[in-house]
Amino acid sequence: MENTNKNNLGLKVALGIALVLFLGAAFASFNLLNEKRETEAQLKEEKQLVMNDLNNMAKQYDIAIQDNEIANDKLVEAKARIQGLMDSLQVSETNVKSLWRYKQKYLSLQKEMDVLLEENDRLKIENELLATSLDSTKLQLEERTMFTDSLLVQNTELAEVVENAAVLQTVDLKGFGVIERTSGKLIPTERAGRSDKIRICFTVAKNTLVQAGDQELYIQVIDPNNNTLGVNEQVQFEEEILNYSLVSRFNYENTNLNVCEFVEPKEDGFEKGRYVVNVFNQKNLVSSTEFTLK
């Protein structure tokens, strides 16, 4: 009986010890499970922080690349490396070892980004200075072109003025009828019936721009019936045709020169009425006058 009691007591002690060990193991397992969950949650949070940091770096690269009209190859390549690291982190196992490795890569990329963005800012400033210099050079070229064009216009206008000025001009143009005596003496008259000839006199004005030497002017005398007296021949200048009465030829020495010419009447003499006298230098009318025979 005594042995039975001793056995029961031993069994109870063994069961108590076993229960204590079981409860201790269960408590330890529960604690380990909680610690594992907390660790996993912390690792996920830190993983997300690394992902956020990488995403912010990628955005900074996007801004830097957009600011460049011609994208910097180094910036584009660095952005691609960050994107690759983000994709890898997204599918990686969440553990301390892998997370530590990604943090190290992130820190390395952070240092690279600082260098690249500093270099990009420097290049941006240099490009802005270069653009300013190019704009200044362009403005100077435009101003010089405007100045050159202005000189060209002035020279063209001056050439036209010189060309227009280098033309023989006549002054004091007069036309009147004359009676011619056998002695050669000429007597002015206003009578159409008594006029033997019409005398045309003028002064060729001094002009140093005109080349000295033989020159000629075309004289046109139109009677009251609108007929051209004299030889009544034609000469063409480009598209213009001139009917002239005679050609006055003379030697010009760049000084005032008095010239007189004569126009013969038709077979039936001169008509009564108004006569018009025009003097042309080639196609250009240089002087005109009129007179009346009664």
C-alpha cells in the first residue's frame, strides 16, 4: 500500500514537471512568434521606406532630365539603375540580410545622384551662359546686318542719285521764228508767213559728273497741227519711241555751252499758232518751252 502511494506521488511530480515544461515551451513559442511577426512588420516598413527613397530619387532624375533639352546620358543611365533596383526590391524576400544589401545600394546611388545633379546644375548654368552669349552674338549680327543693309540701300540710292545727276541738262530754252537775209543776218519775227526758219537756242549746263567729249541731244519741234517738224525721224530707247526734229551734236567740256539749231519749214511754210519745243537726253525730257507764230 505504501509502495502504491509512493508511485502515485512520483507520477504526480513527473506530470507536474512535464506540465511546467510544456507551459514554458508554449510561452516561449508564443513569444518567438510575436517577435517574428514584429520583425517581419518592421522589415516590411523599412523595405517600404527604402522603396520610397528610391522612388524620390527617380523623381529627382526625371526633373533633371526634363530640364535638359538634350537629355544627359549619365542621368538617363542612373535613372535606369534606380528603376532596376526598385523592381528587384519589389519582388525580393523581406529579410535583414537582403534589406541591408538594398540599403547599401541605395546609399551608393544617393552619392552618385549628388555628384550627377551637381554636375548637371553646372552644365545647366554653362548652357544658360552660352545661350546668353549666343543671343548677344546673334543680336550683334542682326544689328550689323541691318547696318550693312542700310549702307547698301544708301549706296544704291546714292548710285541712283549720281546716275540721275550724270545727265546733261539745258536751261534758257527758247524757240522763235527768224528771217534769214542773204548776208546771213538773222532777224527774229513772230510772223509765220515771214519766218524762213525756226531757231532753237539753249545753254547746256555745267555738270562735272558728265563725261567730257562728244555729246548729243534730241530736239523735237511740234507745230500747231501736232506734227513733228524737221527730219521727223524716230529713235527707240528700250520700249519708248521718240519722234525728233533734229539731233544736236556738240563737244562738251564740262562747262556751260550755248547751242543754237535750226528747223526748216514744210513746203507750204509755217502754220500760224502755238509751237512746242522739247529737248531730250536720250529718252529723258530735260527742258521744254513754247512760242507762237502769228
